[in-house]
Amino acid sequence: MNILITGLNGLIGIELSKLINTNLIRLPKIKIFSLIKSEEINTFNLPSYSLANCLIRGNCKLKEDLIKALKISKPDLIIHIAQILYSENILDAINHLKISPHLIIVGTTGVFSKYETCSANYKYSEKLLFDSDLTYNLIRPTMIYGSPYDKNLHKLVINIMRGFPIPILNGGSSLFQPVFYKDISAIIFNLLLDFYESNLTTRTFWNCPGPDKISLRDICKVISLTVGKNVRFLDLPYYPLYLISSTMEFIMKNKSPIKGEQILRLREDKIYNSDMKIALKGKQPTSFESGINYLYSTLVNKNLN
């Protein structure tokens, strides 16, 4: 069985590699192809436990690169971790070659945002998937955390460790359900195993939030207790902060440290119905306290090394 994976060298992909590696006896006939940006091959070496039999230089933003990757890999299964916003290019490439692989796609609960500027692109990407003739498993994680390479929470932990005041909106009352990154990798692995063992080609979509409903203020308090540092809050007005972040994003593009979308979404509760019991096959998802303890230990060990 040929499997093409995007994002194999990212946070979720590296953990997925570990899971596959430790369960090879159940997957004796797989060949993995990894689509990776050219610059990442030079600056980010895949770990020794990566199972990529073939690294394909390319970018999910370019349909031509995806067509090349599909021609080389001839996939029975595509695991698209990189970004659901690139799924349009993947679907176009699949249609161009007239093939029908099964898809496992990592989406986002951002599709449910009440702010159209935040959700519109995700809704469009999902609609393209739903309207296709392909079979797929779509999983929608909430904010993924648990590693120095996550996008948000590791920075918050570091700032609290350093004693920096933490800016919050609305008193930090908005609710979150952060999900531990290893749980998402485990869900992808379960889907991969189901497809490999039974050629299961159904259409499913699961919401995958973490088990704890917790405000930003309480998130900071949990981190404070974990790292042994008092946390100071800086309550900021919404509109000036949104204007500043949007301006920075417009000028700096992807290099901006904060995006307008992040500020918008800090004003809404991100609480969702959960399919985690099904997705994890009865296993309990990682509690936020346990995940933060793991993240803190990782950060400490990284600094010591």
C-alpha cells in the first residue's frame, strides 16, 4: 500500500511516524512518500524514526507539485496534515490524474467560528471535499498544544516562566478546549490502521476537542501552578489590539507574531460537541493539566540540553 503524507516533518507528523514505527508488525506492506518543501529538506532533517521511503520536493500551495507527488507515489491513501486550506489543490491534482485515493485530512474547528473572516476559507475547503466523489475521514481538532513546536501555548508557558505580563481580552473569560498533539496523531494512526486492515472507505467527519473546557485566565493559572511562577495579567481593549495585529499581518504577512484572526477568535467560546471517544477508540483523551506538565518538562529538558 502506498501512502502519501503531507506535513510528516511537523508536530503531528513526527508523532505519527513514531506510532507507525512502533507498530510495523501490523503494517508490513506500506510504502510512505513524504511531500516536503525544498527548503525544509536543507533546514529540517527528518528524524531517524521517520518512515518516509521517498522524500518528494514540493509545496502544497502548488498544484503542479502535487501532481508530481501523486505521479511518483501512486497513493492508495493520502494523509493530509499540512493545512486543509490546501485541499483544493490536492483535489484538483487528483481530478487531473483521474485517480481515487482515500483521504485522511486534518481540518479545524475554526470552520465553526461566528466570524466569517475566520471561517469562510475553511467552509469552502470542506465543501469541496464534501462535493467530491472521494471517500475521506475529516478530523477537526481544536487548538493543538503540548510541544515547543506548537503554534500558541508553548509561547504562553515560556512567557509565564519569564514573568512577563499576559495580555488578555474580556478578562480572559472566553472558553477553550485545547487538544494534546499526541491524541491527534493517535487518531490519524487509528484511521490509517482501519484503512490498511479493512480497506475501510467510508465518509466520516469528527470534531476532536480536548476534554477540558477552560478559560484563558484559568489556562494561565494552570500553567502558573505547573511552572511555579505567579502570573500577571494585562487586560487590553479589543479594538486597538485587533487593529494593530491586522496591520502587522498586512505588513509582515506570515512573519507576523500575531494575526487578526487570533484576536477575533479570542472573543468567542470555542466549545464543541466531541467525537473523541469514537476517534480514540475508547481511550481517554489527555487532560489539560497532564498535557501542560508534559509541555513544561519538554521545555525544561530542551533548555538543559
